[in-house]
Amino acid sequence: MALDPYEKRAAMHKAMVIRLRMAAAAHELAATTAITERSMRQFVDTWNSSVAREVAEHPDLAELNVQLDGYYENPGKR
């Protein structure tokens, strides 16, 4: 069954709609990825500062940190 010119044009427009929806979905994914990346970086920064604060506040870990700093900063004084 052959398509008349109007049906051909309608099929062409439907194909274009599908391609544009795919392009829109790709752009939406890129935007979501960018936001997710920023959020993950903020999460990691918050996590690292929390861990550093916890270590600094814990007396045993703070003492160990001082000992390790002295060990690695002054390797000739052992």
C-alpha cells in the first residue's frame, strides 16, 4: 500500500518528533548529571570536613595525628 504525499509528510514529521524527543532526553540527562556532580562534590566536601572535625575532637585520634605529623615532618629525628 503506497502512502500519499500527505501521509509521507506526516510520517516525516513523526520521525522528526522522535528525533527531537531523543535529543531533549539527552540534554535532560546532561543537565541532571551536572546537578548530580555538583551535589556529590558538596556531599564529599561535607563528609570530609565532618571526618576531619571528628578526628580533631577525639583526644586519642588527635594525639595520634600529632605523633604522625611529627614522624613524617621530621624523619631525621628518629
